[in-house]
Amino acid sequence: MLCKSLEFKNVDGQKIKVINIPVLETNSSYYFMIQARLQIFISFLYQQPHEKRCYSFREYLKRKMSWTDYKNLFCIKEFKDNA
């Protein structure tokens, strides 16, 4: 999976970096969901000062999406017996 990152300054001038943003084709079934979640996540980070400077969008999605959707989106492969 191809991922991108985004860097911006919030209201207080803090530089915030969001990493692990998945790049999807516009015909993907998850395209709209990811765009909406990214907009909500960035608006949350933009409004308030935070201690951290770098955030993982992938970790945010892990908490907000159902596990089957998350697994299908990132194509997590489970290995038998840790092989």
C-alpha cells in the first residue's frame, strides 16, 4: 500500500505532521470513508494545541474503523505460526 504524509501548522503555529495516509483510487469502496475521516482528523488537530508533533493516521483508523474494514483496507496478511 502506498502511503503519503501531510504537514501543516495549526491555529497556534505548531507544526503538525500526519503520516501513514493511504492513497486510494477514486473508484475504491473506501475512498469516501478515508477522505471524510482524514478531514475530521485534521480539523481536530488544527483546532487545539497538542504535545505531540507527529500523528499516525493509520493508528487513528485502527481505533475508528471496524476491524474487517481496516484489515481489507491495509491488506494485513496473517502468517501461520509466525512464518
